Amino acid sequence: MSALDHLAYQIVCSDTGDDPPNPKAIYFPIADDAAKYEAGKRPKLKGARQETFDAIDVLKPYKGGNDLLWSLSRLNNIEKHRLLIAVGSMFQSLNLGAHISVMMSDFISTRPDDPFYGKEIPVLDAFYRPADVLFPLKVGDELFIDLPDAKVNEKLQFRFSVALYEPQIVEAQSLLDTVHQLTALVEGIVGALTPRLKATP
């Protein structure tokens, strides 16, 4: 969010010849809906040229237009002015490939006529995300239930991740995935709006 605010400031400076009328109140405009965006964008970019507003309008920086960008703004405001964003552990995926390999080995071992008889079936990793990520994970949660007489499969793997949780904004989403998405989003916006820095008033 800071990168976008810095970008907004530099664009207004470029548009006004380094003389913005309200330099202490320049922010990248993001709003809760399209109407609030339209009402608030000009005060946040006072002095910007119409071409700048046109370029930012294309991004639809409001909920319902660009939800990821709106989420960035909301998370930034909450973290700065209220509380740290809550996180928790999340069940990310299960290596069903290891489970299937054991099942195939057990089946082949009972059939001497099978060409793979007596040979070890290689483990082909195949991680699948469960329908229920069990967020937040707690003591007693069941990750996988096998057959009652199944032998222990030491190659069965589980993956977990730290997930964000802020109701109605981001719920049970991987922290790393979210950071990567937001980083790519901001880099794209900076790349798209950088030509405005070269514009002459």
C-alpha cells in the first residue's frame, strides 16, 4: 500500500510540475464501492490531470471492481489503526500419491502373474487440497482416516500453511499465496502507471 501511495504522490508531482496543492493528503484512491471511489478519488489526488484519473479508473480500485486491491487497502488500514491481522494454521494438502502407491503394492503382491509382482511401486507424489482445510487447526482434528486394518504408511505426507483470517476480507487464505498475489498486483499497477511520471502538464 505504501508503494501505491508513493506512486500517487509522484504522479501528482509530475502532473503539477512538482507543485501539488495538497501534498500531505495524497493517497492512492481505493474505496468500498464504485460510488465512494468516484466521490473520493479527486480529493486524494488533488492536482492530478484527467489522464491520471482515466488511467486509475481502468483499475477499478474498489470492492466489486478489483477485490484483491480493495483487500490490500482494508488489511492495511486494519493493521495500522486497529489490530494485527489474525493468522492460524491451515491444512494445506495431503499426498494421496503415497497412499495410492501402497494400495497398488498390496494389490500386486497378491497376484504372482502380474509383471510387477515382487517389485516396489514407486511413490508418485500427488498432493491434493482437502475440501475442509480445518482452519484454524486444533488438537484432535482428523487429517486422514484410512481403513481399520491398514498398515502404517510412513511415506504419507501432509502439508500445512499459515493462513490469514480477517472476516469478510480474507478468510483462511495462505499467507504466502496472498503476499505473492498482492505483490504481483502492485508491481503490475506500478508498471501500468509509471508512464504518467513522464507526462508533462
